[in-house]
Amino acid sequence: MNTKDAIYSVKELGKGKVMMLGLQHMFAMFGATVLVPLLTGLDVSTTLLFAGLGTLLFHFITKGKVPAFLGSSFAFLGGYGAIAPLLADGSSNLEMIPYACFGVVCAGLVYIVFSILIKVFSAEKVMSFFPPIVTGPIIISIGLTLSQTAIDSCSANWAIALVAIVVVVLCNIYGKGMIKIIPILLGVIASYAAAVVMGEVDFTPVKEAAWFGFPIKMEMTVFALFGENFDANTLLASVLTIVPIALATIVEHVGDISAISSTTGVNYIEEPGLHRTMLGDGLATMVSALFGGPANTTYGENTGVLNLSKVYDPAVVRLAAVFAIIFSFCPKVASIIQIMPTATVGGISLILYGMISAVGVRNVVEHQVDFTKSRNVIIAALIMVLSIGVHYSAAGAIAFQVGEITISLSGLATGALVGIVLNAILPDKDYRLDAC
């Protein structure tokens, strides 16, 4: 393998262990990936299908070199909530979901535009707007803004959550061989088993679920828009509300690719190139949204798994994508995972979200960001305070009017935009791409 820190290679591990690694990556992304459709009313099976297909598409475009998994993006929750809020009984807003999905398709187009700009003007020029002093604090903020979700999930049953946390820590610190490589999977299994013993798992949904089902619901796709009830004004409102979110997720993408590069010791921004990773992310988002799935994004949870397992071969991530696709066609299997105790997901998420922030810290440290410079202190401070402060504010976003349209920027979007602008206008830049 072409990494400086990797301890294990797929060839050394053998097929059986690689299968377990693939399952571990699948479980790592599952809790967050299915949470997005549960919060937006999108279909869980559709989400799993296009998480898998989107990941494979991303790997194809990036020449199979980047060990990234693409799952549901939390950044677009506000957009879905504004355009297609859940109905009073908590059910899906089938009439409005296609409009929201169209807005996400357009957001994916923004990725493609940025990909072209990077290809034309070089990654170095574009990356000058996204140096480690911007991406590092954003990565830190991503983990911290997700932290409440992990704590809330753990609060459902701290005993079950602690089983997951303790098993992951013990396996990672004291485990040897395969045990050290799959601590997340072992933590999930142990915590799930503890929940079953404690009577905290209801298997009724599994009994009622079918063995096979088609994962795409046509009434939720963009193609369902163009009927007799089509509303052009609503479509425009969706585009104006959701597309600006892409500016924040593009920065998040750069941060995630930087985090994966930092974890594996390979500069993926140079090869296969940031233009390829961004193109893959954008196309995966567009395809998913066209068929009623959520926006996709490179997943920090899986970066955390890479960091824990020390197996960086992208083939393992592609295997996880295949598992996600298979499960999307089996409602019964999907139900088994969907009824996974909330506290189990919380315990695993607590560790993985913390590792996202830790990777952000390492990104700043390894690039030797000079915090004796006032510009760097100001940029980092404002990014983190805005990202976290706005996220936890009463409104949860900064909203402003453009004509009759209300545009909301999440905390991460606000922090990212402020960081980019400040880095561009403040003097004394010291970032070079070859230092990445």
C-alpha cells in the first residue's frame, strides 16, 4: 500500500477479515446515514442505495485511490426543513420532497462548477482559499457540532452506550491482530447484544418487514415534479434556499479530503486531484437527489474508522458500499439495523465524532499553522465560535430575506464563509499547497 502509516494491507488480512472490515465501515456510516431520512421524511432504503452507488461512483471518478465513503449530508437538513417540512403527524411531505430534491440537484451542480475551476486554474490557486487555518477549524467544528447528537443518543441508555464505548477503547488500545482492526464493529455487536439482554430491542419491525423490496419510491423523485400540479415558484424557492448550502459543504469536502489525507499520509488533493474528488461528490449528490435520496458527502465517521483500523485500502470502503446496496433491497435486513438501539449508535458516534475534531486539530498541528499571527487566531476563532454558536442558538441558523425568499445559513455554512472571506482579505498569508 502507498501510505506511510498503514500497518495492515488487504492482501495480508485475507478475505474473511476484509469482509468484517467492510461491515465495520458500513456500520460506522449507518447511524448518521439513516438519521437524515428519518429527520427529513426521505426513504431509508433509497438513502442506503444511493450511499452505496454514490460511493462507487466517487471511487470510479477518483480512480479508486481515495478511501472515502459517501453518506447522507447533515448540512442540507435546514434546506429540506424549509422546503419539505415533515407533516404534523411526522410523516413525509410527499408533495414537497421532489422540490427539495431538485434544489439539492442544483447544489450538486455547484460542485461540478468548482471542479472545473480547479481543473482550469489549478488546485493551488483554488486551495489558497481553503488553507489549513480554514479547513482545520472547520473539521474541528464538524465534530463538535455533531457532539450533541451523540450525547442525546447515549442518553437513551448510558449503560448500553458505555458498553459500546468501553469495547471500542479496550479493543483499540489492548487488542491484537483482527481485534485491534475492527473495534467499531465489535463495539456495535457487544452493545447490541447487551441491549437485547436488557430487553431494549423490539424485533416486531423485523418480523413484519419483507425479504425483498425495491428501494426507489418514484413519488419522491425529481421526476414526479412535472405533473399538472407543478409550481415554478416553489421550484425557484427551493433552488435559492438550498444551493447556497453547497458553499459550506464544498469547504467541508476540502476539510474531509484533507482529513483523509492526514490520516493515511497520502496527499489526495494532488493525486487523484481535488477536482476529481469534488466532481465525484457532486455527481453522487445529483444522482441521489434525482431519485429521492439525500445529498451525499464524504463521511468523517469512516475517516475515524480508517484512523482506528490502520487499513487504508479503498477496496474495503467499496465493499462497505456494496453491503449498503444489498441491504437497500432487503427491508428485513435494513430493519435489523434500523432498530439498532439509539444508545449503541450514540456510543459509537461519541468516539467517531470526537475523532473528527481530533483530526482537525492534527490538520492544524501537522501543517504548523502559526498561531503567533493575529490573522490566524482571528480566523480560527471566528470559524469555531460562529459554527458552534449559531448551531446551538435558538434559531439554529442565520436567516435573511432575498425578496420573498428566506435563506438560512447553518452554523457551519456561516463559519466557513466567514473563514474563507477573512483568509482572502487579511494580509500575511503563508500557505502553500506543497505543504499540504
